[in-house]
Amino acid sequence: MHLSDILAARETSVSFEFFPPKTEKAAQSLYENISHLEELKPSFVSVTYGAGGGTRDLTRELVLKIKRETTIEVMPHLTCVMHTEAEIYDLLEQYAGAGVANILALRGDAPGGVNTEFDHGRDAFEFASDLVAFVSRFGKMGGGKPIKDSRGFGIAVAGFPEGHPGCQNRLEEIDNLKRKMDAGACAIITQLFFDNRDFYDFRERCELAGINVPIIAGIMPVTSEGGMRRMAELAAGARFPAPLLRSIARCGGDADAVRRVGVHWATEQCRDLLDHGVRGLHLYTLNKSTATREIYATLGLRDSMALA
């Protein structure tokens, strides 16, 4: 189903993100968690793509397995970094042939991280807007296995409530986001954030710029202190509010208490976002299901989704 139709079907979408497992043990654990989360009837799930396309084959395998063996709509990440046009076209053909209808189009991280100097000479597309335009045209190119829907792929792009790590000018950042919309994107999924005021400000600035597509809030529960530090690195500087840090400090290193604090904080974020008309919640699961199911249970989302 095209992303526009998925989002129109529910007042608020709820979706999950997974990353491709690298070992057989990790794969078995993920597939068990996917089966648990499938019961929650998510609007869709996304599958990440390592820096520089480092997990391209693993991503494709997981995407096709989810499409083949579950009832869940699956959205693969696709990035510009270290990919030729032919490679992107080949992946789109495979996804189209398998009935995958949606893509999350990203510029992507260079190997080594956001701040690493990297030669982008091999990249067919310099910016995410270029990739969006190419994916948007794919269904009308003819040959191969074009998308059956005349609209082509449904395309989502990334948004950054705390600011894009590669762009210090917030006005230019929104201009760049608008270019992705003009190129054919139909939804925005945000990077994780921990203060909803950042999201509301981002949403208003999008409205002022004429960006009128659904904006889906990315939420990642803190489940450990070590995980929080890794989260800050992966998100290129996520801002942790002082009240959250104080709550974690009061745990005194008790791992279970830290997890409870993190899940409670994420649950309250989701409650407040729902109260303020968010169009969607995108939960970064870290390939686990417990925290997501707890958030669902506390907010009553399972019942509301089952009725949708």
C-alpha cells in the first residue's frame, strides 16, 4: 500500500524501525520480536541501511523476508552514499518486483561517521532531494518491474527537530527539506528527540515553509546508560533534557531502574504528542519488543490500532 494511503487510513500512524541482524542468533531474536510486534498491527515498519550502504544486502534480505512472511507493510531505507545510479535502480527493481511500495530516502552517513571527511565522488546523488527525485521517477521509467501504483513508490524522508548535523543554518535546513518535498516525498519521519518542544517548533517551521505533509515523530526509549551514550553518538548529538538526566542519575546505576525511567519518559512523550495531534509515532525498537509493547499497553494504543 502506498504510504499516502497508509497515513490517510488512521488519524495517527504507529510504526517501528528495525536494523538488519549480523548473526544467526541476532536474526532469530529479531524474528521473534517481529512476530510479537506484528500483533500490535503497526502501520508499517522501516529497515535501516548501514553507513555507506554497509548493510545493503542484509537490509534487502530482511525487507524481503518481512514482506514475504508477515502481514506488515515494510519500508526499506535507501541512501545516496557510495552508490551508483545503476545500483540504486537495481535495488528499486528488486523491491518493486517483491511488492514493496515505499522507500525512506536518505543522504546517508559516510563510513566512519557524520564528521568524517569522505570522497563522495562515487555517489550518483549528492543530496537526498536528488535521490527522492530519482525514486519518484522510477515507476514511470518503463522496463524492469515498475511500480503498479501510478504514483510510484511512496517516499518518506528524514527530518531533524534538533537541527540537521550537517547544516548549521536552520533556515537553509528547512529550504533543503522543502526541496525533498518538491522532488516527490510525501511524509517526514524525524530523527529521535527527547524534548517535545523541539518537535513542535520543527512542525511549525515546516508549516511556515509550506511543507504540508504528515510529520511522524521518531521516539527511542532510553533502556540503559550505555545505550544512551551510543544513541548520542549515532544521532550526532541528541539533546538529553536535564530532567531526564536527573531521573537517570537518581537510579544510582540500577539498570532496571534506568530502563523504567527511559520507558516512562518515552511514554509521556508519546502521550503529549498524541494530545497535540501528532500524525504518527515511529518507535526505534533497537530490534527488541518489550519497551514498545509497554508503551502500547500504557497508552492503550493496542486497542485503538486493533479497531482501526
